[in-house]
Amino acid sequence: MYPELAGKHALVTGATRGFGKAIALNLARQGVKVVVNFRRSMTEADSVVDEIKGLGGEAIAMRADVGKIASLEGMFATIKEEWGQLDILVANAAFGVPGNLMEATPKYWDITLAASARSLLDMSKLAVPLMNNNYGRIISITSDGGQLVIPGYGVVGAAKAALESVTRGLAYELGPKGIVVNGVLAGLANTKSARSIPGAVDVMDHAKFHTPLGRIVEPEDIAKVVAFLASEQADMICGHFVTVDGGRNIVG
């Protein structure tokens, strides 16, 4: 538990399932008030809000497409109106079209880069004015695909690499303002997004037997590290990615 997080305000994008839902719930357990962002399903978002309220926490569901600046501006205007501040931004939402890189169209490129990489910069510009008292946390979520070739990942890998570069750049520029920027590199997990990659199920089965800790990543594993990075315990971690993969990448 991180008692210093109690009363903070957080936005978690893509918070209706997978990593995002686990992150939102775990922050709520720390006493954080959470904006549960969603793009499509209001029903799923309301369900997460109800779970948070069941924990005794406070949450609001807000629809926004992170790949569209006008949509983001509307969401942040509502956050300002409702709360007047934002302490923690977790850039979890991503959207992309997997497949072979050579088959990617300009449309797929633009959509994927906007939602999975440019959105971090857009949201940071909107979030920073709401971060007060020399405190702020911006945390991005990436994957192996930003550094390694994952067959079938295609343009999504390029977007993750861009996301990581933006994360480091923001860490450098915002550090002097007391805003700490880091990321979490999430290993292979059985999420809806991961299953959309061709051959992902076979890779998951293989990984279970080639990971030192004997299993693939669960959303709660990522949520724990996000809470740590949001806490005062991570004050001197800046511009880095914490890898959460059970040791998978140390195995040749």
C-alpha cells in the first residue's frame, strides 16, 4: 500500500479490461480517485466504476478516443470541470492493426501511431496544466514489440517504439517541473489485444515453459508496478521502463 496516493486523481486510458482495468482497480485500492476512460463500451466502463465504488473508492467513466485530439480535449475539459486537477496519467490505451509490416497501409499507420504513440504527447500537454503542487506522474504502457520483432505485430511495433521515445523525451522536459515520467514494459499476457496477433496463442503456450517464473504476465502484475511508479517510492526513477515479464527476456 502507498498511503501517499490517497486523495490523488488519476486518469487511466483503456480502463475497461485487461491491464487498464487492473490498473484502475489497484489505484482505487490506494485511495486514488479514478477516471475510467473508454472508447466503445459504456457498459464495461460502468462495471469498472461500480467495482471501484464497491471498494469504497471514487470513479467516473469518461468516453474518449485517445487517437483524436478533439475527443481528448473534451475529456480533459470534463476532468478540469469535475475535479480541477489531475495527478496521475496512465497511458494504457492503444489501438492498432496487426499484420505484416509490408502490408500496412498509410491509413493503418496513421491510426496506429496516433492512438498508440502521439496520444501520449497529446494527453501530456493537456494533463500538465492540471498537475499542481510540484507533483505529477505520467506512466506509459509498452510491450516487447517496441524493441523486438514480433511476427504479425507490424505497425504496432513501430508505434510502441515511438511511445517509448516520447516517454523518455517527456521525462527530460517535465522532470524540472516535478513531474516524473516512466513506463512499464509488459511481457506476454493473455489479453484480448495480445490474442489479436496471429499465432499469439501458440507463443503464449511456449512462453509458459520458457519463463523462469513459470507463467505469463497477469494484468495485476502490471497494476502493481504502475502503483509503485505513481508513489513517492519511485521519486528518483525517471525516463525508464520497468520490465514485467517473469524473466522471459533473459532466456535465450
